[in-house]
Amino acid sequence: MTNRIILLIASLMIIVSGQSFAQTADDDADFNTSPQVVRLGRLSGEIIIDGSPSESGWSSVAPFPLTVVRPVYGARPSQRTEIRVAYDDEYLYASGTMYETDPSLIRMNSLQRDVFAGDDMFQLHLDTFNDNENSFWFWVSPAGTKGEIAVTNDGEGHSRNVSWNTYWDAASVRNTEGWTVEMRIPLKNLQFQPSEGVATVGLTVGRRIARTNELIIYPSINPTFAHYKASKAQDVQFEFTDQRNPIHITPFASSGLNSAPRLNESRTGFETENDYSRDVGVDVKFNLARNLTLDLTANTDFAQVEADNQQINFTQFSLFFPEKRQFFQERAGIFDFSMARGSRLFHGRRIGLDNSGTPVPILAGAKLVGRIGAWDVGAFNIQTAESGPTGPENFGVLRLRRKVFNPYSTVGVLTTSRLSEDGVYNAAYGLDGSFKLFGNDYLTLKWSQTSDQDSGGFRAEASQSFLYWQRRSTTGLQYWIQLGRVGSEYNPGVGWVNQRDITVGTSVIAYNILTDNHSWLRSYQPSVVFIRKYRNDTGELERNYIGPWVEFTSKRGDSGYIEPRFYFYDQQYGFPLSKDVRIEPGKYTWTDLQIVYEMSSARKFRAGFNVEVGGFWDGTMRKVTVGPTWNASRFFELGGEYQYADLDFADRNLNLRTHLLRLKVRAASNNHMSLSAFVQYNSVAEVLEGNMRFRYNFTDGQDLWIVYNEGLNTQRTSHGLEPDLPLSDGRTIIFKYTHTLSI
């Protein structure tokens, strides 16, 4: 069966690749046409971004016709709204007048950039390449808080990247009739594909009224589809004037202190070793063309990036941590090559971080992203320095992708390389295609192979194949089928994989029902998932999982589900849950029940909980996770999460109780000055960590950061084998200043 899958994928790739190379640039241009294209109005007068769209230029721009899509599609809006979009030679502008019968009910819970805390919202989505795949989401709250999100894969799956940022202006004003907003985005900071002086862009605009969970948008997008899907945006056009391509130069300077305990020479105790640092570096962003951007970096620094969430691993697989660093965010979706069980042919965290998450200095790097002709292009090369056990390494990635057959189908290739100074190397390549078959049904095919100095070349067992059939819909019948095979020698040196030598099949069927006439229930969805996993070497069943569940959402925005789960494992190898408790090899069967409930983000005090109770391998588990958040005002937010697990293995007279605590405080005096503190406790790792970040944002691109990190050992006794551990496991304080110059 595996050979048939490989043959099918290879054959389709060859056929599709042949079709794509035969396609001309003129054919590709047809992909950007629409039955109805709206011409944006050009502004003749000056627009001052003060949040009040009172300038005479706005009066000549007609507002868009808006539709309620939530909580009841097509219902009469509870509040009057006017949204306008226009442009001039340098900027794209948007304004909103959000009337409110009771302005005291307007929600504005945060002043921190990129932090959505259940506020009212004005939003703008732009598919700048009009590729029906990628878009940029800009939003502004009544408090003037702004944020941006990069959406990839047409909004499917885990496709929203909140770590992406760019330069733009916005302001809002509250008044006796509601609130108003103005937004201005420099055209030079966006990538377009103009043709004969005209740019065609996918556009979606909208207003969110938090207290009623109301979403009002243009164009009218049926609830069958998510409102942020690029493929459902309205095509709009505007005349594009060629501009001088800007160069953004961002130098930084930092100074800091790193204090760490070191065992003394006599091994009788610990002494503190202080390391003072002073550093400078620079990032450069240059638009080579309207649709192609080059990023350069030297002595790269990511000190201001928020710490990773602590996790307790209750499985035998590796934990996954997302990429948050800004250099890897620009058009990051083009580098996506996800396969079976979430594995990735490319994962940015393999660069500049060791296996424990400790930074490895990046000496220099270059990244190119955008479009050349019909091809989406992504490439970068990064050189790291020697750090501890990690020697200097060079990382390279190349991604090419283009549309075939229709505006919703693509084929592509991705290659990666990793080469150390002593000649140790890893290379990989992948071929992929995503095809719209009929209706909302899509077929995705992927194949990748790896090679290193030990394998002597690309081998069949160093490969992964993947097939994914999906009906993309949020209402009515939904289903998807995944089939993947991972070879025993598959090892993407710049990627991530959590299990090898398996073949796994997953299928889901669901039916989502909208209940427009119900007083509080918006939708409910009965579903069931089946997962079967086999060992490649013997063909034996390793895992069988069945999970029927019922999910619901309320008209207010609350949601939850209940799921009984049925497990079978033929565990070949033992693995530890803690230093005292292991799961031994053997065959296991158990059932449990999971109940999840999440309050609407519009509530000033909200909470969610997750309860899992039932069997667990050869024992039982009771696990409860509670996550409350309180927005005391737009100046202060207190949030946290506490997870308690009680694992009992009575037949072995073993018990494991775990605690995971996260406490986060956000404070801001205005839209420029903010403080966030993040404290985490992990009972299995026996560590208490703190991360505090102060930011003063003078303007976009000009920031002062003060970052403080410290870890405390909560279990210090060594039982006489070594000196007791010190209280502090390490302390860092960093001052960093960045200043972007545009020339």
C-alpha cells in the first residue's frame, strides 16, 4: 500500500509540474480576474490620521454595503456602521464610523500592541498578491490599540501568525455617538503584483461589536467560510504609481548582564559568574521590486522575544514550540511544508536556537521573499557562530511555488541545507501540490526526502509522503482524510518531526448546524475522529484512537465540547513521565472523557477550563486546566493558567501529581509604554521562571526594551551527591534600543 501511495504522489507531481511549466504568464494573469471588480476611490486632499474622518476627502468616498455574518447571518445590524477605503500615490487609507446607542458599552480592554483582549474592533484584510492564499490582517480598537496578523493557507488550520509586524499608522476617537477610526498603510511597505499601472487586491473590511459577538463585514461572506479567507475577499483595483523602493535600516544597540551559577573547583558549592555584554547589529529591509523584498541581518538579536510557554509532556513524543522571532515572520507562509502529525520540513527554531532553546549567535543572514513572474519565491541563508557544544553552521532554504489549473491550486518545491564547519551536513527537498478538485474539496499531496553524511545520499527510508483530502467548510458537512508515511531514517536537519518509521491514517467527519432562531445557541457540531498508526517495519498496529465529540458555540461567543475517547497502544519502547515514573512497553487499552468550555473573549472577566478524566495507560488520570483572565481596565490585565494532573498507577504502587502554573500581567499607561510580566512554574522540571519585558515605543520602528529573565530552582536538595543547588538558576537583564531609518 505504501508503494502505491508513493507512486501516486510522484506521478501526480510529474503531471502537475509539466502542466505548470507549460502555463504562460498570460495564463497566470487570468487567475486574478473576478466577475466583479470594485474600483477604489482616489483621495485628492490631505488626510490627517487623528482618528476622526472629518476631512472633506472622505465625503467623496462611498461607504461599503455591510452584512452581519455573526451571530446570525443576514440579520439587521444592532448598530449603524460606515466603512470607507481609498488611496493616494503613497498610502492606502481606511476609515470607520462606528455608531453606538450607548457608548459606555464600547469594549476597550487593552492598550498593548498585538494583544487582542476581547475589544471592539475595526479590521482590514488585504490579499496584496490576490493569490487567494495569503493576506494581511490589520486591526484597531477604540482605545487606539493596533495589531496585525499574517494569514496563510487561505485561513485553514493553524494559519494565523500574530508575530508578524510592519509599519503603519492608526488612531481612534471615542465620542458621544460611538467611536471613529482612521488607518493609513504605506503602499511601499506592502507587496503588489501591478499590471499596466493597476494593482488588483483582495479586500475584506469589518467591525466587531464585542458585547453582542456581532461581526459586520464587506463583502458578504456566507458563514460556510471563515471571514478571513483570502479566497472570499472582494477584488478591488487602484491605479498604481511606481515609487522609489524604500530601504529600511534598523540598527540596534544592547547592553546586559548574565549571571549564572558555576560549580567551584572543589565541587563543594556554587559561585556566581557574571558576564557583561555590549552589542550592536543591524537589520536592512529593501524592496527590490513592488513584489520582492530582501532582508539582511548582521549580528542578529532577539532579546525582546517573549519566553516560551512551559509545558508538561504526558506523551512519548517531542514537544513543539512555535517560532516567534521577527526575522522569520515576513511572508512566513510560503515556507510552510507541514506533513503527517504536524511534522515540518522547515521550522525556523532550528536556526539560532539549540535543542534546549538557548540562543546561538547569528552572525549574518539574508532572506528574499515575494513573487517573480508566476512564481512565489522564498529563500534565505544564515550563518551562526560557535556557541558551547554547537559549532558554526550555515543554513539554507529555497522555496518555489506557483498556481496551476485554477486560482486555488498550487505546486511547489522546498529545499533545505545545514552544513557545519567540520563538514557535517544535512540536506532535504520536498515536492508539494494543493488542488481544488470540485466544490469545496481540496487534495494536498506532499513528498520529502532527507540526506546526511551518514546516509550517503537520498534513500527511500529517509522520506516522508503525505496525502490530505479535505472539504473546506465551516457549516454543514465537513470531512478530511490524512494518510502519511514517515521513514525510519527521515531526519530534516532544518525541520521538526516527532516520530519516525510509521504509517498513520486520520479521518474526521463532522456536521455543523447553525441555529439562527435559537435564543442563545449559535451552532452545534457532532463529529468523530479515527486515527490508526502502523509500524513500517512489521506492519503491526501501534495505535488506534476513536473520538466522537459534540461541539457548540453560543451567540454570545462562548464555546466548548465534550468528547469520550477510546485508546489502544502497542507500546514498543518505554518512556519517562518524570524522573520517578515511567510507562513500560506493552499493550494498553483505556478510555477517558474530555470536557472543554471557553467563555467569550468579550467578557472583562472570562475563563476556560479543560477536564480530562478516565484511564491512562495502565493507570488512571484526573487532569484539570483552568485559565482565567481579568481586564480590570484598558491599563491592566491579569491572566493565568493552572494545570493539575493526578496520575495513579495502583498496580505498580506509583503516583505522579504535576502542577503547571502560568501567571501573566500586562500593564500600559498609553499606546506607547507597556510592561508585561510572565511567571511560570513547572513541577516536573522543578523550576520557577520569570520573564519581564518593558517596552517604550516612540513610533513604529523605534523602541526601547528592558528585558529581565530569571529561573529559580524549586528543588535544591541533591541528597549528598553534589552540593545543593543555588536558588537562582540564572539571571539576565538586557537593555536594547532599535531605531529604523527609511531612505
